[in-house]
Amino acid sequence: MKRISPIVSLWMSLAMAVAIYFIVYATGGTATAYPHLMYLPIILSSFLGNWQTAIAVAAVAGLLLSQWLMPLSVADGTVQAFASWSFRLLMFLMVAVWTKSLAGLVQRRQEAERRQNQQILDFQYASLTALINLAETRDPETTGVHMQRMQEYAWYLLEKLPVVEPEDRWLMASAVAFHDIGKVAIPDRILLKEDPLTDEEWEVMKQHPIIGAKVLDDIFSQAMKSRALDKTVMNYISTARDIILYHHERADGNGYPHGLKGHEIPISAQVTAMCDVYDALRAPRPYKEGSSHEEAVRSIRHSVGTHFTTQLVDAFMRAEAGFRRAYERHPNST
């Protein structure tokens, strides 16, 4: 929330003080209870303005209700005693000082809490980033350029998906990098195996979405205990979890780990799956040569209703030129 400048708060408070001056005069003078209304602009200026603003408004409020500008009784013109209005001025100044001191204490505590929460969030983000880096070092297919390409693919694809709100696109595109963090728990003999996996090994490999989602759940649980999560961060973690858990699901229900079908699969996971499949087709591996862009596009186009929904493939066909550019911008290192 944008803070009100001291100048604006000064003029707001002075305008209120002048309005109260006329109310006091119209209701008969300082002999009534209405002069107490003058504490309102003093407190307002103390919370919204700086020390100079608070003192200035208190002084002006005292002068507006002084013996020279405001009678004790308007009806008979009785003048206030000097001691009465000077004591009122002193009280106004004391309230301004006390309120400003209290406001400063509250602001300092809020700032300290904000810094503490930010440090917690920074640590949590660093922890997630470390998991991505760890997965990258363990899996030769999960390289830095792969992550860069994945995020760029996602941007191009999300721009062609009207079902995704513009404010959600950056959440999905940035969270794509988390999709394979569960591989950190897969044994090297399976993760690094160049030969085809056995049925038993494949069942172990298929656990990585569940493992990754559990890791994120643990981080989320700890973050909730710290009370450091705002709505945006919660949405980010929720999006990342959907991507991790569901990016191997297929439109025909033959994916894993839960066998979801079509639109049961979160759109963030569908987008990640499309990006991952395109990159897997293009990138060379020890056991295969990389496909050309045209071959990858043809393969994806023929996967309508099996791997991907019609909606997603249509969006990919509108974004495929961007996929080509992203791959060419970030080629595999040799």
C-alpha cells in the first residue's frame, strides 16, 4: 500500500482542523464538548505524517481554539481565560508527541516483522532453488539450459492459452523449473541408467512426482508455521506442486501417478508436460539423436487425445515458432 506523503497528510489534517473550528463556533464556543473533536486531526497527522506535521497540526489546532479566535461562549461573547486555552494547547502538543511516538514504535515493529518474514521467504526460495540445482547435478537430462528452455517454452505456450489469466502466467512459467525435483530421491543406478529400465525400475522412477510433491508439502507446512506466506507465495507453491505431481499425466488417462484424464489435469501441469515432451524430442541423448523442429511438431500434433488435449495442441501449434527460437537460443553444451 502506497504511503501518504507528509505534505498531503498535513493539508488533510489542517482542513479537518479548520472544519472542526467552524463546528465549535457554530455550536456555541469552547464551553461545549465539541473542542475535543480537535484531537482527530492531531491523531491523524501523527499516524500519517512526520514529527513536523504532527507538531504543526497540534499547534494550529491550539491556536484555532485560542482566546483570540474562539470565545468561551459565542452567545454572550465571553472570552476564554488565558490559562484555559494555553493548557488546551499544551494537551494538544502532548497528545501529538505521545501518538507520534506510539506510531513510530508500531512502524518499527512492523518493519522488523516484515524483514524477518522476507528473510524466511528468501531462505525458503533458496531451499527450493537448491533442490532444483541438486536435481540438475544428479540427472544429466536436467541441465541449466533445459530449465531455461522449459521456462521460455511455457511463456510462449501460455500466451496462446486464453483460459490462463495473464497474472497467472508468470507463476506457471517460473514454477516449471520445479517439475523434476523428486528425482533427487531416485537411486543413481536407475536415474543414470542408459539402457531401458526394467518394469521394476520403471515403477521406482514413476515415484518421483509423488516424492517431489511431498518435499514441497513439507516446505509449505513449515512456511505456514512461520506465518510468512502471503497469497501470492501460496499460489506459487500450489502451482509448483501441481506441476511436480501431475506433469506425467496424459489426456487419455494412461499417465502417472494418478491416471488423471483430460481436463482433470491442472493446466499448469499440462503446459509443463508439453514443454518437457518437446524438449525431450529435440534434445540428443546418448541413446538417440535429437529430432528436428518439424519432426517434434508432427509428433505432438499426432498426440491429440492421447498425450495432450485438443486445446493444448492447438495452442502449441500457434506457439511452435517460439519453441523453435527458444531451443535455438539455448542449445545443449557440447
